[in-house]
Amino acid sequence: MITIADQLLVLVLLINFVVLGTSRLIFSIRAVAVQGVILGVLPALIHPFSWHLVGIISMILVTKGVVIPMMLSRAMRSAEIKREAEPYLGYVPTLLLGAVFTALSFGFAGKLPMLAEHQNYIFVPASMATLMAGFLILTTRRKAISQVIGYLVLENGIFIFGLLLADAMPIMVEAGALLDLLVGTFVMGIVINYISREFASLDTSRLTSLKEE
């Protein structure tokens, strides 16, 4: 099971690079949906079976894999945008930064004092690398939808790290984190809808031109 979990985490890291390197929003949305499905499977590989676990996994799969991607796709169609045309930082530099942060995550995680049962996993470096990938997307993209995708990737990094703490905390803590994600996505969806209704563009950099009357 450890090998399967690590292989899935490697796939999560590869998806980070896919999202960092693509300009097509629908491709990014689908990549994040796949990442959410993978994260939904991971708890079943590292924790013993229980009906609470089945409930949490079902919520993760439905929310991360279906509901949130559908909301983002609908917002993208409503705003009539398909690409992130002019990011603050180009895609090649962003990919290079993502690679550097991933390497630093593995180097830093190797120096952390961890329990023996956690040392065989790559959850910690994968969590840190995914957090940094989400942060890069949030700070280098102009479109509001792209920034929502960055928020989702960042939250996925937090979720990966939380999987190691599930034995020490009630399983409902993970459900609470999932609820926070859903609420945050709803709020961002409202913001996207408001921006697209009031302005001709979803470029958030244009909000700096707003002035009080």
C-alpha cells in the first residue's frame, strides 16, 4: 500500500506541473479534478477501513472530483474565457520555479523529525511542493478563475499533510476542511460572477484602477 500511495503522490506532483505549464483553463480544471480524485483515494490506502472513512472518501470524490470542477467550468463558460493569455510570469519561468520548489521540498522534508511510520511516505514533501505550486498559480496568474484553481491546488497540499494527522485528530476534522474548501469556492464563484458582470474582463490586475468617487 505504501508503494501505491507514493506512486499516486508522484502523480499529484506531475499534475502540479501540468497546471503550472498550461494556459488552457479547461485543461487546468480537469487536471485539478483528477488531483482531487487521487486525494480521495489516498485515505483508503493509509488508514484502516471504517464507515466514517467511506463517508469522507465519498465526500472528497464528489466535491473535489465533480462539484467544484463543474462550478469552475460553468464560471468559465459564463465569463467566455478559455485561456490565461498574459500571466504575470511566463509559463517556462513558472515551471522552473515549480521544479526548484519541489526539489527544495524534498530536501527540507528530509531534515524534519518525523515518526518512523511516516518516513516511508513522501506525503510531507508532496504536501509542501503542492502548497508552493498553488501559491505560484495564485501569484502569477491574472484571471480570477486561474486564481481559484491556484487556491484549490494550495488546499490540496494542506489536505495531503492532514492525511498524516488523521490518526491524532477526529476524522470529522477532515470533513471540516472539505467544507471550508467548498465554502471558499462558493465565495470565489460569487466574486468571479460579480467581476464578469461589472467589468468586461476577469483580469484581476484591472481592479487596481478602481477609485472612490
